Amino acid sequence: MANKANGRRFVSTRVEVEGREEVRTVELPAFELEPWEAGAALGIVGRCALRADGVDKVTGRARYSADIQRAGMLHAAVLRSAVASGRATVNLSRVRSLPGVRDAVTGSDIPTVEVNGLPLLDDAVRYAGQPIAVVCADTRGAAELALREIDVHYDSAPHAVTAAESLAPGAPRVRPNGNAPEVSPRVIERGDVDAGLAEADVVITREYRVPAALHTALEPHGAVAEWTGDRLTVWESTQGVFNTRADLAAALEIPISHVRVIQDYMGGGFGAKNGASTNAYIAALMARRTGRPVRCVNDREGEQTDSGHRPTSVQRVTLGARRDGTLTAIILDAEVALGIGGWEGGPGAIYQELYRCDNVRTTETFAYTNLGAMASFRAPCNVEGAFGLERAMDVLARELGMDPLDLRLVNYATVNQGRNTPYSAKRLDECYRVGAERFGWWVREGATGSSNADGRGRAALDGAPPVPRARDGRFRCGYGMASQIWGGGGGPPAYAMVRLEPDGSAEVLTGTQDLGTGSRTVFAQIAAEALGARLEDVRVVIGDTERTPYTGNSWGSITVASVGPAVRMAAEDARSQLLEAAAGILDTTPDRLVASDGVVRVRRGTRSLTFAEMGEQLGDVMIIGHGSRGPNPDDTTLSTFGAQFAEVEVDVETGVVRVLKIVAVHDSGRIINPALAESQLHGGIIQGTGYALFEERVVDHALGIPLNPNMHDYKIPTMSDIPEIDASFIDVADTVANHIGSRGVAEPPIIPTAPAIANAVSDALGVEVDEIPMTPWRVMSYKERESREQTAESGELPRG
Amino acid sequence: MRLEINGERFEVRDADYLTLLDVLRDRLELTGTKLVCDRGECGACTVLLGDEPAYSCLTLAAACEGVSITTIEGVARDGELHPLQQAFVENDALQCGYCTPGQIMAALALLERSPSPSESEVVHWMSGNLCRCGTYPKIVRAVLAAARAMNSEGDGGE
């Protein structure tokens, strides 16, 4: 923890990056702040303030990166490979002379720039959709028409699109250095799983499969680039303006200070926009060649094939438990297909952490395949892992004759077992309790007796009959639940400034991003609270590497927990300066003054000055507050938790699953804005519903080509597909985590949704769901399996 | 060609082959209307032709001569938000906001036809407008709230 006593200004601290942690050196804040305790009397933080940019968004005024127009701007369009593997021979001579076309290049015409460790434009083709040439024209239409006129010839080579194909002996070479990253297989083990299995009364082994899911943000990846001399300005749709700046400077071999990255409004990211995109490199290079500003925005097909996906995996799970439900062993063997690149995101972490167990081994084998590269996608790893783990826990509960929730309570983890550190706060038990109550979990038909200490379970019925469900007709009803763990504790470095304007308003400057999460609004609330300003007088400026101080990427649900404390500190700093100045004017001392609601008042006195009056008095004297994010507490794990309960109805004649209701209760510490946080829960649950029921990139295995790179065949949920949602928080400040008491909100809610729905479908049909999405044909195949099993194993308990 | 957009007349040259969406965004810098799927699957480019909702990505600009076109930029009047826009803001019926213009245009067309829609009517009508942030429950709430506000305005007004 921050330790100023020995005079150190820089310390090492753990910094969280997408659920992973790194140790970094950070600067200690210039002064320490007392935490906003749970139950503290805060007036603006905790309020359902309206979204600060709502009016800009409903009027069409909000300008996204793809809306940026520059004088003389050209439009770049990308020729993408039509084959999965081989060599492309491209002749651009005819295209270069077409009307409106200003430039056309292949990889050999531009400096070497790498994306995912491979050339930006390459005639060696490694996946369908790979960029191989670029055309720049006066209009988007002219550029796209020119693409069709390019002479391109493909010599196809064999491809591998599944992990099994890629890792098989004699498999085609997917990447120059081999088909698996160096870390593969990654084995993480604690205890002794063989001893654990020997101790077990019950052992189950199952295999689960998750699909490749596509982010499908409505705003595609895109950038506009413009050079002024040797300085570059890029407007990019990105989750990290500073990361993008660093990527561009490195790739173009120019000083980082010569690159300015701007992003005001952003049409969704969901993890796929964490650094400079292919589009940004192309726009910057083509702008340099042509001497004109260039826009390069993905068309939808490019977006759906070559901008990232949640990787598909096969998860073989073995769980061992004693008769009382105590887990004695957890074993995962997973095979993950990454596509052509990305990072090693496997499902193992949640198996390591969610439940208490002394003997755990996760083995993750990664394979590169001839498809677009994976990218982080809303709670990467834990979403995929939660499906396998939480399905297996339900199977185990069934084998043990225990209620699924009881099994989870029996194995409740109170510390981070991998590091043997306590959690800053963990209220998952309250999430279970409140969620079960709101859902009616313990009074559902089929609830079994509870073994947990608070004596719930059947007792909750209090003599009343259970709530009956439709079971035997065409529509079968089922109930399921699942849990969640994720990071979201954030950390340094992150900086903010608060500037008071002569009219009494305040401007918050911080280099973060608002993907639609509401960070802009939340930071206005934090600043207004700490400054004592009126909320409507606070404006937040974000996303400009030249104008706003550094913060990291908006990923891993860390934005509020990382940047919020810096914003609060900057506002507190500005307020103390303001009070000092006011003390002079009011002829008193700063400690006798208080600022609130845009007014500085003398305590127990009548004299006061509004911020606007202060501004007039100060004239051109500026008050600028500085804030930085301090280090995280030592030997403590910062995590978020939650539980979801699902009710489904399955049409056994058509295989259509309808999710009727989701009850979600999450623990993210203090909630700054309940309305916006609720919107995030809705979003996670709805995306999770899509993952459970519809979403799957379909690949033609013979050709290696994605078949559904559009928004019709890749089906995301529509308004007709969504359940009734009852979403809430255990809203208690976590002052161990940081001095605003908040952890992240955005990613946690997508984690438990799909397994909760799958557990409910399994419950409805009495058949084990082992693969998502639960499309009608897949559900019908479960039904067939059920009838086969009933014939073969009549007399035995149905599994599920 | 001559187009009437949000009550203003525009003269657009050499645009016979362009979609209405391209004319709006690239020629007239009316970028509130969004390009997302470019093939009529997502509803983000919805505008009104008269009272009819239309996907501007599938509509040739040349086919819109003589029709009054309304885009998101023309919904607020004299700096005053339309009750539907107000309801979207008040109900937090948007997150990233990229689908929002299309959602509002689709909802406007609905309320024109059915001033007091039921919840299921709203859900059915709006199902062609995709939102990846998952704002749907609040969009339904906003459209119903706007309908109530517009009806009570009508009751109490001139």
C-alpha cells in the first residue's frame, strides 16, 4: 500500500490487465484521501443521473470516428482474401487508372507493419478475410467498385480451421513459427488431483463445447488519419487512445509525441478495439502516401471476419466430490482455437478460482487456425470457462442428489486460492441469498432440501406446495443458476485534471474512453461530488492523447476503479485550492469553509460565494486540480462476483428455447449510478442470452470460409428474444479496494447467463446440454438423445 | 436531383447511383443516420419517407425526389427535444448510441400509426432494430413513456 513514511515516490504494484495481472512501477499520489465509507452521505454519487451525452446521442449530434469528415479526405477500401490459405497474385495496374482512384497498394508497396505478428498486407494468405491490397478513392463507392476490378489470382493450399486439425500430425503450417504459441500447453496445478480423485465419493467427467462468438459492435473498426508535416492525427474507434498512439508510433517509426489519437464517441467495443486496428495503420500509411486525409472503416463483412472473436474451445472436465458435496478435485483439459493470432485466452482461470478446492489442475492447449484472429470479448476466458464449469457443477449436484445452489454454497471460496490472498470484499453469498429469494429458487418445483446453515431450502416453503411447472406438454419449463467471478479492481497508472472555468463551471480532463458504458457520466458525478459543484456544471473531456492525461485502456471492467479515484483526487485538489482562495476573499480560514452544490459557505455562518462569483473574483487566475490513481493494497485480490437465475421454456416440438426470466444479483462494490449500472447488467445478460441461444460463427470446413459474416445469418438477440430481467446489486462500498469503493460492472453480467440458461434447459428436458448455442436443431438432437437414453437405460435417473 | 430533408431543400449532383444513406452521410454531412450492416439487416440507417420508415442503405436517393425525408437531425424542433427523444434520455434507453437514431426513427413511425401501442406491439415493431449493447428493456420503456407523454400533451393542449 502507499507508504509515504519512508519517502518513496515510486512503488511496485499489481496492475490488472483483462483479468491477468502484471507488476508495474507507479508513482504514489501527492496526498492520501480518506475513503468514501459505505453509507457515507454522498449527494451526487449513487444518484441515477441522466447520461451526460444522452442528448447528443438522441439528436444525432454525437460524432463517432466513422462520422469524421476532413477536407479532401479519401476513402480506403480493403481487398480481403477469398481463400483460407495459399498465395494471392495481385495486379493493380488496371485499378490505378480507374476514375476516382488515387492510390492502390499491396504489401510490397508499403513499409513493413505487423498485426498479430504478421504483415499488415500479405500475399501469403493465412485466412479468408485477410487484407491483401488497399485502394484509395475519392468516395467510398468508387473505392469499393475498384476492389471488384482488381486482378487477383489465388493458389490455394490446405488449411486447418479447428484446433484438432491444426494440432494433428502433418497439419498444414498455419503460422511461420508453428501452429501453437510457446506457452501451449499451459498447465496450472495446485495440490494433487490424483489424491483428490482418490478421496472422492463421486467423480464425473464431461466434455463441453463453446462456439466462436463475434463482437458485432454496431460501429465497426475504423479510423481517419491526417498528417500535418511529420505529425499524425488519428480519429479511431478504440478502447484505448494511448495504446493506439503507442502502436501507431512504433509501427510507423515516428516519435510517440508526434501521434495524436482522438476518440470522442464510440459505438461499442466489447474488447475488440484494444489497440491500433488494421484500419488505423492503413489510414495512416495511405494518408502519408497520398498527402490527403484518409478514412478506412470496415464494411460489415470485414468486421465480422477480421476484427476478433471469442475463441471456440472444447473443455473436458472432471470433478470429484465427497458425499456432502465438498469438491476434492477439479481437472480441466481444454483445447482452444485462436484463429491466426491474438493472445492465449483459455477457459482455465475460473476453474482455478470460483470454488474452494485444494486439488486443481487446468491444462490449456492452444492452436492457431486459418481464421481471423481472436480478440478479448467481454469477460474473455471466464465466459467460456463458466459454461463448462457451471454445467459440470450441475451434473455433479444431480449425481449427489443436492440442490445446485447448495453445492455452490458448500464449496464457497473465501480467499483467492492461487495466491492465498483474501478478497478486498466478497459478497457472493449475499448475491445467492437475494437472487434465490427474488427468483423463488427455493420454492420451485424440484427444489431439494438445503444443507446450508441458514436453513433455507424446503423450509422456505413453510408448508406451502411448490410452485408447479409445465413439464409434460409441448412446452417444458426449467430452472437453472450459475455464478460469476471476474476482476475489475483496476489500478494505476491513471491521471485526471479538474480545471475551474471563470464562469464557475468545471472541466474534467482524463484520457479515458466511453464505449457506451457511461464512464463520462460517472466521472462527472464523482468530480461534482468531490468538488462540491453542481452536476450540470461539470463537463468531462475524454479520449484525446494531446489534451487529456494518461489513463489505460477501457478493458477488464477497470475504468471506474482505475480512473474514478484519480478524478476524485483531482476534484478534491481543485476544491482545496478553491477554498484557500475563497478564504482570502471571505477573510476566514479554509478549514471553516465548505463547498457544496456550487457554493462555498462559511460553516455555521451566513456568508457564501457561488462558484461563478469565485470565478469572477479570480479572473484569469486558474485553479487546476491534479489527481492520480494510487497503488492497490498489497496481498489482496480485487474481484467482482455475482449470481444469475434463469427460467426457460422449451418447445419440444420445434426445439425453440425461450428464456422467460433472468434474476441477476451482482457485487461490484459501490454503484456510482444505479440506472447506468443496471443498463450494463441488461447488456451483459442480453449478450449472454445470444451466446446461449443463437450466436455462432459458422465455418465451411472444406473451404475454410466463414459462412455468416453479416447481421442476418449471425444472429444477435432482437427485442423479441429477451427475457424479463430483474437485475440488481449488493451495493456496498469496498473501501479496501480503493477510496471511492467501486469495482467494475461491465463484464461480470455476461459470465453466468449462458450456463444458467443451459442449466435451466437441462432441467427442463432432463438431458445434459453440453454445447452452445442451443439452436433448435441442437435442442432437437438432445431430445433424440433423451429418448435413446430412456430406452437404453430405463430405470436410471435422467442425467442433467 | 432535388431532395427535401428535414424541411430543407437540397440540390445533389452526380448522385444517381448513390443510396440515400450515402447522400445523407457523405454528401450532406448528416451523419446522425448510421451505416452499420449496409444491407437492411439492422435498422440503424432508418429514416422516414413521409410517415414510412425506410432503410436508407437500401433506398436509392433518386427514388426520394418529391418525398419529404426526415432524419434524426430533423426530429427535435427549435432546439426542443421531441418527447420520444426526451423519453430515451430519461429512461437511459441508449448506451453507445450507435443504434439510437434508427431506434428513434422506427419508434416515431410506430407512434404515428399507433399512438397508444401495447408493449407487445412495441416489441414486435422494433424487433428489426438491433442494439448490441442490450438496451432493449429500456427502449421499450422509453417508447411507452413517450406515447403516454404525447397523448397527455394532446389531451391538455390546443
